[in-house]
Amino acid sequence: MIDWRTSDLRNMGMELSLETQEAIENYLLHGWAPGGHLEAMLAHDYERAFPTADTANRQTIWVLQRWISESAPPLCHGSYRAIDMWRDDVDGRRTDYVKGLEQKAMWQKLSTVA
């Protein structure tokens, strides 16, 4: 549901691993707990994020940080509390995000039917 192909990061020759992309999508769409490295990155806890990164993620830490700061919904990151609130769908924040993505996809589909 998240279109990684349009990211300007990819145009720069950098791309998050498929595993990281799937983990982000599962977190954003379903509230599934991200792994240790991704959770630390979402919490902006870089002291924990750097040592927990695997080889693939070490090479793209700055890409992930940039994607989080520029593209991730503001309510889903910034602290461990924000992550817990996103996962628990407090105030429907995750539900609202998913509904917005679904509506965007519907309008894109309708706009291409001609």
C-alpha cells in the first residue's frame, strides 16, 4: 500500500531492504511491533539504533532516518510512547492513516479509468 517506487531516496540510488519496507508497512498498517532496530529508529533513539542494525540496515541508516522524518505519519514516531500509541491505535490515529491511504488509492484508480 505504501508506494516505495516514488521515493526520491530511490532516485538517489539508495533503497531500504524489502524486509525493512515490509516491517514499516506492517507497523504502519497493522500496528505490528517493529524489530529492535526499526523501533529505535522510529523512537529517534540513535544510541540504540546504531548497534542493533544488521549489515543491510547499517548501510541505509540515513535513508531510513530521512524517510521517517519526511514521509512517515508524524504521530507514529518520535518516542517509544508514540510507537505504543500508534500500535494501540489510540484515538484512531492508525485507523485514520489507513483510511487515508485507501481513499488515496481509490482516487488514483478512478482517475486512471477513462
